[in-house]
Amino acid sequence: MAQAERIKNFSQSRVMDFITRWGILLTIALLVIGFSIAMPTFRTLSNITTIVRAVSIVTIVAIGMTFALTVNGIDRSVGSAATTANTVNMTFLIWFSMGTSVPGALLAIALTVIILQSVSVVNSLLIVKLRIPDMLATLATMFMFEGVAMTYAGGGAINERMVKPGGTTATGTVPVFLRTMGKEPWIIIIMLVLVALAFLFLTYTKHGRYMYAVGSNSEAARLSGINVQKYRALAYVFSAALASIGGMLIGARVGNAQINSGSVHLMGAVAAAHIGISVAGIGRPNAFGTLAGAFLIGVLENGLIMASVPYYTVNIFKGAVLAIALALNYVRKK
């Protein structure tokens, strides 16, 4: 009898271990199969491409969030950083006509990434130096840069041939090569390259391992000789850089800068990064897990929309998926 009980407990443990390790990937597979059976158009190449394209920007922004989670932080300013990057880059191209040549457009992109490091500077000052909790500090930064973007743009969108705040007409254009970068397959390739680079950095470099050490136990990391403040600040540098790339790709996709264009990706990025922690039982923030989390959200959202589920109820399902993913992660820790 005792032997049978031990076998039963062992079997239950193995099943639970499998679910906590592979539950997210299994859920994605079941969703794809279910939606494909219910709606044959779901599995068409055009719809799959739509899902991957929609997931690309969320994944890039979420990878930035992943770096913050690695040091046991969180960056709620990534959405506003993406909006600001889109606005700044579009003004360089359209207001100041830097998009008339490839070198000019590349310079605009580089300047945008550099300027957006002001987000990481503010976050690092508040979090590392003033020791304000990450959640509160980045919430303040989110509002701050959301306001900066709207003020800089004059409260409106940035479009080609628009009337600028000074009353003159903008003569610049968004270059063709940049618009191409915002479309498939290039936007997908950019996403995959950034995911791979983030994975290699976090897994195979000493700096990535130090960031994990800081996130696991900052005091033990400090006693081991790791500069905790440096690596916490570095996480927000990466977060701002990836958010700025995501923001510029939003602009490349639509050819303009809209108000709060990046902020709509914040919750998707938060969900993807947290869901990714439980993928494959890794139990820590990681790039490929974040990619899987983004795909889970993307497949679920696309399928529900195709099934004519009211748009205002989609967040209920997304929130439920996030809650289940977090439960899997914390159950495994116990």
C-alpha cells in the first residue's frame, strides 16, 4: 500500500513538473490547434504572418523589460520610451529632413537611441542612487516621458507634409528603406536577432551572469565583488535601448508618429516577460521565454479577434493567462 502511494505521488510530481516546465508551450500548441479547427482561416500563411509581425514589436520591447527583471527590477517606462523614440525619430526625418539620404536617416536612428538613454539616466538616478523602488521610479518616468513626447510633438501626430508648430510645412519624408524595415520579413528578422543577442549576452557572458546574480541576491553579489549598482544601471540602459528600437519600428511600420503609439505595448511587454520566466522551467527572466510569452499573447489575441469576441473582453483572457503563468512559476519555486 505504501509502495502504491509512493508511485502515485511520484507520478503526480512528474506530471506537475512537466506542466510547470512546458505548460506555456503546450498552451500555445493547444490554442493554435483549437483556433485552426474552429476557424480554418487562422492557419493561413497570411494570418500567421500577421501574428508574427504583431508580436515582433512587443517582443523587442519585452526583451528590454526582461533585462530589468533580470536584476529583480521592473521598467514600466518602456512604453513611454518607445513613444518618445518614435516621436523623436520622426521629427528628425520629417521636420529636419534627415530622411532624404541614407546616411542622414542612419544618423537620425543613432541620435534617437542616444537621446533615449536619458530614460535610463533618470531611472538609474531614481533607482540606483536615490533607492526609490523600481515600480514607483519607473512609473514616474513613464508619466514624465509620455508628457515629453506629447509636448515635443505639440500634442499631435508627426506626419509627412504636416504643418509644424512654427507654422511652416514639413518637407522631409520617411525613407523607403526604413519603411521596409517595419514590414515583414525584416521586422521579424530584427526581432529574432535581438532575441538571440539578448540570450547570448545573458547566458554566455560574465556580465549576463553578474546580472542574474544581482537579481538572485544583491547582497551576496555585492559581497562577491560584483558592482551591484553598475549592473542595475546597465539593465535600464538595455531596457531603454530596446524600447527605442521598438518605438522606431512602430514609426517605420506606419510611416508616422502617433500619440501614445508605444504605450499600448506596455502591458503586452510586461505579460510576455513575466510569462517567459516559467518557460522550460528556467525560473528566471530569459529572452527565449519572453519570445514564447509574446507569442502566447499574440496567438490568443489574434484568435479571439477572429472569433468575433468583443474587443473589450480580450484583456480578461490575457490577464487570466498571465495569472496562470505566474502561478506556474511560483508553484515551481515552492
